[in-house]
Amino acid sequence: MFLRIRRQFVEALDLARWQFGITTVYHFILVPLTIGLTPLVAVMQTIYHRTGKEHWLKLTKFFGKLLIINFALGVATGIVQEFQFGMNWSEYSRMVGDIFGAPLAIEALAAFFLESTFLGLWIFGWNRLPKALHLASIWCAAIGVNLSAYWILVANSFMQHPVGAEFNPEKGRAELVDFFALITNPTAIAAFTHVVTAAFLTAGTFLAGISVWWIVRSVRAGDTETARTTWRPAAMMGLVTIIISGLAVIGTGDVQAKLMYQQQPMKMSAAEGHFRDDGGPVPFSLLAIGDLTNDPENVQHILQIPGVTSWLAHGNFTDPLPGTQDIEELYEERYSAQFGEDVEYTPSLVVTYWSFRLMIGFAAFSAALSIAGLWYLRKKQVTDKSWLATLGLVAIPMPFVANSFGWIFTEMGRQPWVVHPNPLSPVDQVYMLTADGVSTTVGAGTVLTSMILFTLLYAALGVVWFALMRRYTKEGIENPTNTVPEASDGSEAPMSFVY
């Protein structure tokens, strides 16, 4: 009887992890574009407002339409996640809901309503609101989008590095005691800067890729004037955004890596396939072969850059670093009395190692597009190079994929912890194993059924998203209208997004 219950619990845990992972990746594919593209659309409209140049109005409406499609699907895919906290992960919510729920509630009540309300005003306010107020609405939406990102990252960063809480032994749960410490968590600040700069990289690539494709298409169709006066300015904005945000991603990533080596050394050592501290500097592994178990005999690092991992950790090329086996032994000594000797504290090395490299590798396509695009569009030139148009289209999805691998690395590298212990200023007992956070009452069958249904639903939404994006991208900016539509009886029609 005990073995049957235990087996069902393990199955429910695995299925709950898969379900949350699937829904999170689906949702986060859309999020970076919304975060980065909303301010860029606001900049386009600001330029139009200041200069009166018609092509900036056309670009604002064109990319605004794509933004709205992405925002709507992002909202639809994100709602499910909060329900999972109370159902599949009810023990986790009971343990840290007092802390974790606060930033999520603020995000929903303040930031999300800010962005959705003002985005609605912007959508339906063309030719109905004063121009300045209409412009202000898209900027308020852009601020709201980024505030939403910060509050969500505050919640997530508590799981990575718990602060501002204490354990109540009578209630058996963690309680919030310092809200200011929670919202100024250095992990949240580092994560926010990295996520936002990566979002601008995503949006810049999206903007540049589509614009470069339209430049080549317009030139080949004999419409060089539209390519030069309309699409080239948009492409240049996207290409410059890629350069600036790409450098910022590198800088914020370096800050985050150094902080992570202090807070979660196991995650970073696993990302490098670094097993034992040999007293010397640690190289950065470009390529490793083997099964990446926690046995160094099975792994060979083929390509390495000497000392770079030491630099990522401490800012110099000489420091030794603890390996996964060193940290595993430390955690076993520290937590075996509480959790038993069967717990393995090393995350999946295959997932952690490769997700870290794929995150970096897929972002390289954006760099290639920026270099090629800036070269062929220099000195107000346009081009008909078909390979450049192909590069633009190929580059568009790559930062989306890179962002997803970044989150896979962040979350999988934290395992087996759902709330990682704080090693810098330990908060007594404010930590939790993932296995202890899953619901004890929601069965594996229920989780499996909902996982299948949500996966199919999200797949259908993904098809809709792609079809709409493709349709309106190919439609272009021809014949936008600035007039208020009229109903068939001659009266003003209900409010609609005027294009």
C-alpha cells in the first residue's frame, strides 16, 4: 500500500513539473517580445508626433498590430500558471505563499491593469483621444509591461535567493517580515536588467528582421522609394537596438553570473561541467562530450577557454572554484539529517550545461543580422540581396529560443530546490525541496489530463499566433487609414482598432 501511494506521488511530482515547464516555456516565448516591442512602438509614435513624418505613423500601426497579437496570446497563455500554484503545487503555496503571493498580487492589481488599460486606450483611441494623450497611453503601457516583469521576477528571485522572510515553527510556514528587502533583492535586480535587455534584443531582432525582409522585397519589386523612406528607418532602429541591447545583455549576464556564483554555486558549476576543485583556474567549456553524469571520467572537454569561468565567478582569471561534487558533499553534510541521504543535490548536468550554451549560441544570430544589416544599409543604401532577407527571417525566432533556454537553465539549474537556501545570510528553514512542494491530494491522473489538454490548447494558440503574425507581416503597411469607421446606418461604428 505504501509503495503504491509513493509511486503515485512520484508520478504526480514528475507530471506537475512537466506541466509547469511546458506552460512556462509556451508563455515565456511571447513575453520578451511584448516587453521590448512596446517601448519601441512608443518611440516610433513619439518620432511621428515630433516630426509629423507619415512613414513613422505607418510603422507605428504596422508593428503595433503585431504587438497586440503577441500581447493577447501572452495573456491567454499566462493565466494558467497561477492556478497551478494553488493546485499542483499547493504545499509550496502553503509554505511560502505569504511572501510569493505578495509581488504576484501587486503585479496583477497594479502593473497588469496599468498595461492592459492603457494599451486598450491606445488601441481604440486613434482619432478619438488628443494626440498627446494617445501617445502617453502607449508609454504608460510600456511602463506597465516592464513593471509586470519586475514584480514577477521579484517573486521568482525569492525562489532563487530567499530574503525578507522568517520561518514560523508554529504554523510550519515562511512569513514575510521585510517587504523592502523582498523587492530590493539583488537577485531580482540582476535578473530584471538581464531579462529586459534580452527582451530588447528580441524586439530589435524582430523589428530588424521584418524590415530587412521588406527592404529586399520592395527593391526587387521596383519600389526602392518605400524601401528607403519607410522600411530602412525601421531596420536601422532594430539593428541599433540589437547592438545596444546585445552589449547590455553581455554586461548584465556577467553581473548575474558573479551573483549566481555566490548564491547558487552548484548551478554555475553544473553549467560548466566543473566537477572538482583542483586548486587552479577554471576554464570555460565550449564543447564537451560524454554522458555528463556527475562522474568526471565520463566527460571530456574538447574546446576550452582558459580562466574564463574564474572570471565569470570572481572577476579574475586565476581563482579556483568548487565543483559539483564538492558542493554535493557540502549539501549532504548540511541537509542529510533533515531530508535523508537519498536526495541528490546536483541538477541535470545535460540540461544545465547545454541550455547555458544554447542560450548564448542562438543569440549569435542577432549579432550576425546586425553586422550584415548595418553594412548593406550604410549611407542610406538599400539592397536586393535575397540571402539578407533570408537571414532576417531566420534570425527572428532565434532570440525567442535563446530566452527560453535561459529560463530552462535558471529553473532546472536550481533543482532539487523549489526555494533555494540562502548561503550568504541564511534564513533559518526558509527553503524547500521541489519534491516537498507538490500537492499531496491532486493525483497523477488529474495532472496528466490537464497537461495534455493545456498542451494541445497551447499548441493550437501557437498556430493561431504564427498564422496571424505571418498574415499581417506579409500584408505590410499599404493603405493604412486614419479615419474613424462608420456603421452601415451612417453613425459612428463601435470602437475598434483603426488601421
